[in-house]
Amino acid sequence: MTASDRKFISPGGTISLPERAGADAAPIGRFGIAGQIAGFTTFTFVVYLAIGLPLAILPAYVHLRMGFSAALAGLVISVQYIATFLSRPWAGHISDHSGAKIAVIWGMAMCTGSGALLVAAALFHGTPWLSIVCLIASRLALGVGESLGSTGATLWGISTVGQQHTAKVISYNGICTYGAMALGAPLGVVLETHFGLVSLGLLTIAVCGASLAFAMSKRAVPVLVGEHLPFQSVLGRVAPHGIGLALGGVGYSVLATFVTLFYASRHWDGAALCLTAFGMAFITARLLFIHTIERFGGFPVAMTCLSVEALGVLMLWLARTPWTAFAAAGLTGFGFALVFPAIGVEAVRRVPERNRGTALSVYTVFSDVSFFLVGPIAGTVIGAFGYASAFLFALICVLTSLGIVSGLAARTGRASG
């Protein structure tokens, strides 16, 4: 690969982008860079809207209505993340060799299929084992759709507006991710309450199907294939940072998976609003404080954010009113907002520049594994100690992450000194 080529790494592979992106990027239209980026982050928004719609519904639907265990209810949510994890290398390969547009098209098709399977699960409600199979299949399809759609949308946006706007594309994608989930959760509750689970599947089919048609109509960008680095080549150096990320994300995973059941156990209303509070606080923190990582460094920001997140999870564990839980969810989201980029900046510094994309992809995998494992583990904790205990479990994990990050910061300081 020549010196004029630089690499942007997807969660599963490498795609080369021209260093002089302005020469190859599409002309910026009357809506400017933000408008151009929005044309691609829309796909990310749709993917995570499809994820958010059933998020506050399925745990209670599986556990309370269908009569399955809390652990299985957690598994139904978490199985999506293992599908995302397993499909990341494939999503990167598709984006590298066939183009980001193809990845987005396939991702939107998988999300549309997940909606159809959700409709089937609702129709087979009278046959619980068949309904649960359809639910799990829907979550698996959604996980693959997430990997393809979000990865493809990010690469497509960067390839179009130029690599100099990479940070903006990634930042907007993060906002779309949590914004869509914050909108989708309460919307899903309203739809399910008035029209049943089938309405969520039908809306998913409609929105994702429309996005599929939109993706097919957009201009593709040339595929510039560069050096492909082994996915596991830098695992040893990145693993401590990835473990810190995985443990730091447990607060969000427990909140997203079990807050509905936690509220139900207390006979409270408005569980979905906790996810909205989390999402809004996340977006606010990311917009206001994203530049602090560059100014103060990744480790100091990560330690501050993990401390704030730990306080939020502690409040959730001790919450005695729904409004306390609502405020705690917002505080958790505010703290978690910069954990991924702050630790990630330090992770990629551990490897040579030519391997930093692979480091980022390996780092992201730890988040996928965490999301998959938290559901059944926390569900088992709930079965033994009650619903509030899930937040104590999350608090222990977040504090452990804080300890790991503090140790990494101290080790880095000694090395640089």
C-alpha cells in the first residue's frame, strides 16, 4: 500500500481511503457536511430504532406473559449481541470487497426480516415454544443487521465526505444510536399497549423496508481495498482496555435489559422513560464534552466518566421511587457517554499505527461479548437475590472497570516517565 493511502478499520476488517479525501469525496451539497453525513447516519438511526422498539417489551413479554425464566428473558435480549459479534468480520469483509452500500443494503434487509419474525412470534403466542424460537431468530437477524447496517453506514459516510470528517461521522453515528433507542423504547411500549406485539414487527418492516429502498437509490462510492490485517494480531495489547470497556458497559446492559422487570417488581409505571433519560443524557454529554478526550487524555476522562456512571448505578440499586430511578438512569447515561472513545483512544496507542484499525475492531468486540453475557448472568443473579441485585452486580463491574483503567493509567505514566 502506498503512502498516499490511509486505512479506516471497520469492526471486522480494513478499508483503504484516500488521504486526499476531498479529491475523491462527493461534492458537498447545499446542506453542507452535516447534511451529507445525515444521509448515511439515517441508516444507523433506523437500525437502532428497530433495536429499541422491542427493548422495553420483550423481557416482560417473555418472563411475565409467556412464563419463561428471567434468565431466558435476558438471553432473548442478549442473543442479538452474539450475532453482532460473530458477523462483524463478515460485515467488514463485505464492506471491503463489495462496498459499503452493499453492506447497508444487506443490513436493512436483515432488519426487515427481523420485523417479519417478530410478527410471527406474536401470531404464534398460543404456542410458547414456537413463539420463543421466532423471537430468538428475530433477535439473531437484528444482530446481523446491526453489524452490517451500522458498519456499512459509517464507512459509506466517511468514503463520501472524506476521511478528514471521520470523527464527525462516528460521533453522529453514536448520537443516532442512542437517540433512536431513546425514541424506540417508549414508542414500542405505546404501540404494544394499544395494538400488541405484532404492531412492533409491522413498523419495523415498514421503516427498514423504506430504508432498504433508500439505500438502493443512493450513489455508491468506489471500493479501495488495502492491506487486510489479522483480526486477533493485537489482542494481547488491547485486551486490558477491552476488559475495562466490557465491565464499564455493564451498567447500560443491565439497565436496558432489566429495568422493565425492576419497575414491574416495584409496581411502578414508566420504565421505558429510563431508557429515554439514559439516551438523552448520553447524547448531551457526547455533544458537550467530546473534546475533553483530546484536551485531558483518554484515561483521565474515562476514570471521571466511570465514577459518574458508578454513582448512577448506585442510585438505581438504592432507588425507592420511580423518579429516583429515572434520574439515576440519566446520570448513568451521562457517565457512560465517553467511556468507549476515552478508553479506545488509549487502546489504539498501544499498537503501531499500521495496526491501529485492527486494535479498534478487537476493542469493539469486547463490548459485544459484554452485552451478550450480561443478560443471562444478571438474570441468574436476579433469580437468586431479586431485581435490585442486578444493579449491585453492575456497580461491582463498573468499579472493577474503574480499577483496571486506573491501573492502566498508572502503568502508562510510569512507562512515559
